[in-house]
Amino acid sequence: MSPIEILQEFNSCYLKIQAIAQDENWLLLIADKKIDSEAATHVGDVLHYLGEAMGCLEEVVEVKFNQDAEV
């Protein structure tokens, strides 16, 4: 997989997890204490770390894009 493909996969995962985190059913499960409240924290952590990973990859992709543009 190329860096851009990895970045696209991470972005796809991020968007899917973000949709879950904002989903009414997910929020109701947390509010009704049907799942451990730490689950929301863990989902937030996953989003944070995926965002951090994407930031690192964006730098690699940008450098690669600039190098390819110079050639």
C-alpha cells in the first residue's frame, strides 16, 4: 500500500468511527448505562489517535507529492 492509500484507509476508518460516536443509538446506550461509560472515552481516544496518525501520514504524502511534482 502506498502512503496515500494508507491515509485514505485511515480517513475512511475515522469517518466511520466518528459516525458511530455521533449516532443516536450509541449515545443512548451510554446514557442508559447499557455499556460502560469508558466506551465513549475509548472511542474518543481512537478518533484522536487516528487523527494523529493521519497528520503524520499527510506530511509523508505531501513530501512524496512534492518530490513527484519536481521530477
